[in-house]
Amino acid sequence: MAANQLNGYALSLAWTMLSPEDRTIRAGLRFNMAADVDSFVQALRDFRGPQQNILYADVDGTVGMIAAGGVPVRDAANVLQGRMPAPGWDAAYDWRGLLPFDELPQRRQSQDGMLLNANQRIVDEQYPHFIAGEWALPYRAERIAQRLRERPTHNVDSFASIQSDIGAPAVGELLPILLRTKTGSPRAAEALAMLRDWSATQEPAAPTLAIDRPEPLLAVAWIDRLRREIFEDETGELFALLERHRTRHHALQYALTRADHAAWCDDVRTPAAESCDDMLSRSLEATLDDLGRRYGADPQHWRWGDAHPAVSEHRPFSRHWLLARLFELRVPSGGDPSSINVARHNPWDTAEPFANRWAASLRAIYDLAEPENSLFIHSSGQSGHLLSPHYRDMSPLWTQNRYLPMVMNRQRIEREAALILVPR
């Protein structure tokens, strides 16, 4: 609890893992001793948090998933549902205990023998409890399912291919709409021709946002600008907050394709009544202005990887511009938030609106039949010491979607490890 005497209020924080009844560590120990599915699930009863979507499988072909963790039960009158601080003096906002384990979202043995999770919604409208207020759109989950169904069985190499997938379903969904734009200048016509030629070489449902191409930068920047042109006039200062919501691509698609949403395209700040076609043209010109200032006048020289570096920030030295140059790690990256190889940027970062700030820092593939075939890679290195050769030596491999062998043999570890920690 943190008290602030200013204005006579006190701030209090409640978290399920701060309870003296938390047995999450015991759950982790019991995981490692589970001999079958039932004992594994039983161990999850001690798992308090943070809540996780935990998937499991056994040698008999059983697959399952449980969204394990301590979930507060809140009164129906509690409209905040944990999204923001609540007036603690009002009992309507008190917790009513925790959701019973057996009522957590869970499945066992899916119809097609496949379970996956990419932060998409895991409950339907009939589920009676509040679990979360924000879910990722199903782009990544659907793309993973598509890739899994491409072959009857998979191996380490096929899973590596899936993990490295930088196809962008969200861009694929909007690209045909962008290509219908009526251009008003030679440079806009050139940009549209570039996108049209690039689109013809791509998988329509998920064009590849490769680091060495200009078209991904043009498409992503245009979509970001178009969304701003259409919605900012109605939402004002709330737009930046709404932008963080993960449904943003669907909202844009609705505005551009559904007659009952077309009114969003009118800029209420002007006397004219703008159409969606007007907004497409206007946003393209604004996008070209911005990209030209940042990366030069010739779009053929733009590169998605240059504008979209994966940034491994240093805490706290990234806060100082000079120390950041020494301690931060930056490597080109492809993809976008809808890619399996997820890469999320912040359009509101005026200095680096396309920098990849949220990505899969760890990739791992486990071969349970032959553990020594397992692979992993991390986005930086295994040392936190700037002068160590292992501070950044994994970054080039990570950005190239390459892996290192995961040594599982105890004798080899003891023989070759540079450092072994022994408990006392």
C-alpha cells in the first residue's frame, strides 16, 4: 500500500500474487514431477499468477489448455472490471473472492487434435465470467492454424519456418482497399504502382513484410496514417488511447467497406463532406510527405528493416541518448503485429513511429523425442555485461531467424559450460 496524504486520499494496490496463500512456486515444482495429464492439471490448481494460457500434451495424444491463475470475481455493478483505479470506499468495487479453478477457461482434446494460442479470445459470449477486457485479433492464431494444416506431421524445420513467418494478414486485408485509391500526383501514382506490382508477387491473404523491401514500409505507414485521418477528428484526444486497442484494423476496414460506417470518413473539422475515397487520397499524400522527410525522396531506396529495427532497450540507460547508443541493441526486423513472427510498433512515437518495440524475444523449438535436437534463440545475448562478447552475439542470429542448439545432455553441460551455478 502506498499512501499519499495529498487531498486526503490513499492509493492501495491489490494483486492476486501478493496473497499469503500464493503457492505458484509450489505449482512450478509440481509441474516437473507430473507423470501424466491429470497430475499436471492438479499442479495447476496451485498456480496463482500472472494468469497464463497453459497448453499441454501427453504421449497418448491428449492435448489441453487451461487459462490458469487467480482471477478476482467482481460485482456486476463494478463497471471498471480492473481496467483502472477504483474508488476504494465503495464496496461495489470490492473483490468477491477468486474464480474457482474448475470454472477457468479450459479445453481438453480439441476436435482436430490441435490447440494453439496467440493471445486471441479464448472464450465465447456465453462464458459467464470476466477474464479480460482486451484480446488480440485472431490474425496470428488463424495464420498459425493455416500453417499447421499445411502438412500432416511436423518437425523441427517446419516449426522453425512457422516461427519465422512474417506474412501480415492485417495488411493483406487492407491492401486491396488501398489499391483502389485515385491518385492526384505523379509521386502518388508511382507509390501506388509500386504497391500494385509488389502485391502481385505476394500471397494475397498475407503479404510478406520483408526487411529489404520499400513496399512494406509504404503500406504500414499508409494504413497508420489513414486510420488517423479517419478517426482522429471524431475522437480527439481519446484517439491515442483508442489506438492501443487491438481491434484497430477491423475498425478501419469497417469504415472503408461498410455503408453504415462510411460517415467516419467525413472530416467533421471541415465544411466539406469528405468521402472514403477522399481520405484514401489525402492520407497517401500525407504518408509520402512524412516518409520523404524521414528516408529521402526516392521511395525505391526505402527499406522496411531500416525503419523497423527491433529495439532491445536497456533499463535504465535507454533513457539517456548517449548511453542508449552504447547499450541498446538494434537489428532490422520484418513483419507486423499480425504476423506470427510478431513485431509491434508505436505510431505515436514521433521520433521512431515504426521501430519494433514488442516482439518474441525468445524462440524455442522442443523435440521431445530427441531432446538434443531442440533449438532456441534470444534477441540479445546471455550476458548483461556490455564488454562481454555474449552481450549481443545472438542478435544477428535472431533477426535472421536462425537458432542455436539447446544442449540437454547433463554430461555435456558439465563438460562445456563456461559457468555452472551450484546451490548451497
